Amino acid sequence: MTKRPKLVVETRTVQAETPIPQLPSKPRLTDAELEAFLLARRLTMTLMALDGYLTAILIGPKFIDPRLWLGRLLGEAALMADADTREHLALQAVVHHHNRLSTTFVDQPSFYRPMVKPHRDGGIDLLDWGLGFISGIELAPRPWKKVTDPRQPGRALFEPILTLAIGSRAVPLKAAEEVAKAILDIRQLFQEQRRKSMR
């Protein structure tokens, strides 16, 4: 008869002056390398567009299987790529960005802001982010109708995104805060529906 292994319970106290141990980060492409990878796939997806795409996936009304949205973004081969290949490193970079956004929404939603760039005419440019966000909506357009359909009362939450993020003109810096508020409001609206879709 073999002996059952003993379970050893270890208790550690993390005090205020003791930093919480960080998990080592997995190797991944840098932001610049990831953007070049995405553009090489002819997706015309910048990092700002990726940020919008992932935001829509995270706050939307329906859980989207990562195999679907990652496959569409990086190609099916990236999902099965060997470690340390460019495809695998791109996958790790996208997952890192996704997890960082997800953590912000859960732990510090008030700190959320869309990723933007300065506009040549002053202010900021939200167009790339907005196009990426729309691409994320297109993964499950029907459940999104609660805010995208002009006949629905939830459409008011979507208006700041349409007016500030979909267009080529420069918008003031405060537009990022207005879009962030709209994103958090939409996330709140869809929270229960999204939770049910995960069952």
C-alpha cells in the first residue's frame, strides 16, 4: 500500500513594506514589433485599433471565445505556433494587452482611457481606436444592437463613441475622458448579459 502524500500548508503574510511578488512576464513582441506584425497581415490595425478591438471584446454583451477573436486577428497558425516563433510572441503580446485592459476594468475602472495619438492639427486622434472598436463589435453584432441600433434607448451611451471616435477630425484631449465614460457605462449596461453568456 502506497502512502498518500501529505499536504503542506504554508502561510505567508505580506506586509505593507513587502512588495507583492510579480510573476515573470512571458516573452512577447514589443509594441512596435506587434504593430508591424499586425500591419504585415494587411489588417491595417495599429496598436490603437488593437486597443479598441480588445475593449469591445471585454465590455461587450457576449463572451467571445478567444480562439475566434485571436484567430481573426493573428491567423489560425498563431494559435498553434511553437514557442519563440514570431507568431507565438505576437500572440503573447496581444494576450498581455488584453489582460492589462481586463485588469484595469476590474480593479481600477476609473483609470481606463482609450489609447490615442496626437492629431496633426492639434488635439487627439481617436479614429484608429474607433475603427478597432467597431471591428470588435462586428464579432457579435446582434447582441450589440442594444446600443448600436438608433431605435434603442441604450443608443445614447454609444453616441460619444460615434461622434468622437469615428471620424478623421481632431478632437480635444477631454474627448478621451468622454469616450472612457461611455465605455464604462456600456460595460455596466452589458455586465449581467455578458456574465450569463459565459455559463
